[in-house]
Amino acid sequence: MDVFEAIERRHSYRGTFAPQRVPRADLERIVIAGIRAPSGYNAQSTSFVIVDDADLLAKMAGITGSAIIGGAPAAVAVVMDPDATADKEFRFGIEDYAAAAENMLLAVTALGYATVWLDGMLRREDRAAKVGALLGVPASREVRVILPIGVPAELGVQREKKPFAERAWFNAWAAPASPSRTGS
Ligand SMILES: Cc1cc2nc3c(=O)[nH]c(=O)nc-3n(C[C@H](O)[C@H](O)[C@H](O)COP(=O)(O)O)c2cc1C
């Protein structure tokens, strides 16, 4: 699958997973895609805890109230360093973890698995910190995303996106479409 097909096929999957395990080799490939993401000042500030232990997954589901985590054979907790690049002019911890997460979504899709970016739901009731404590994440770091990963048992599709013309323009904001200058 090329990158454009993965971008088109990627979707937030909230259905059930087939019972088969995700081989560690595939989980490593997915996380290496995250590791290969760009990062501000090349600080590589994002860390990853890969969970394929059923008891831990059940505990994470209990903390978060997420049935999809409980039903997943594996998950990746994406961990941000909030102090990343604090010694530089700009902090980029959020951008770093977001870039890593998107790379992993595409890798998950390319390998035939499904996932969903669980982030907003972690911010309630101190859930992120509780998951972090469960996984031994240092108090100086923040669990920002959980990606449950497995073979989807149901079909899923990407939510509809607004058309190009509503969100992107050549050369100026909201510029009317004009003929391509290529070759002129
Ligand atoms: C920053 C961010 C936070 C998100 N948080 C959640 C979440 O907590 N729970 C959830 O089910 N989906 C979450 N999502 C997934 C979005 O709901 C989903 O990407 C969006 O509805 C578009 O659907 P699509 O991914 O199929 O294109 C989040 C996505 C992003 C990028």
C-alpha cells in the first residue's frame, strides 16, 4: 500500500477487534514509524509504551472507561515530554507527539490493522496520569494518546472531509480557483 492509499484508508476505528494477536514485529514497525517522525530541533521528545499484556489492557480500559481498549489485543501509549525544547526558543512537545501519532496511524493502516487516536477522552478525570502511573511513566512525562491496535472485525470508513476548495487555495486565502500555471 502506498502512502496515498494509506492516507485514504485510514479511519478512526471504534468497532470490535478480531481475537488474533498483533505480532510484536508489527507493533515494532508501527512504533518505528512514530520514531521516524520529524520533531522540533530533532529533539525526538516523544516516547512510546507498547502494551500487549491482556491484564494491563483491561486495567487501561478500566481507568479510561474505553471498551475499545479493553477489546484490543494491543495498544500504544504515546508519551509527551512537556519540557521538550524548553531550553530553546520554542517548545515543540505537542507537535512532536502529533507527528509521531499520525505516522503510526498510517503504518497501522498500511499493515491492515485499525486504530483510533484516543486523546480527548484521556484528559477527563485525570485518566492520562492514572494510565501513566500504571505503565510506569515518569511524573515528568504525559500520556497524550492511546492507540488501540488490532485486526478490525467490522468495516470502517474515514469520516467525510470538507472539499479541497473549502480548505485550501493557491497563492492566497480563499482565492478563486484559476487555471494551473504549469507549463505556461
Ligand atoms: C487530537 C485528537 C483527539 C482525538 N480524541 C479522540 C477521543 O478521545 N476519542 C475518540 O473516539 N476519537 C478521538 N479522535 C478521533 C477523531 O474523532 C477523528 O479523527 C475524527 O472524528 C475524524 O474521523 P476520521 O479519523 O475517521 O477521519 C481524536 C483525534 C485527534 C486528532
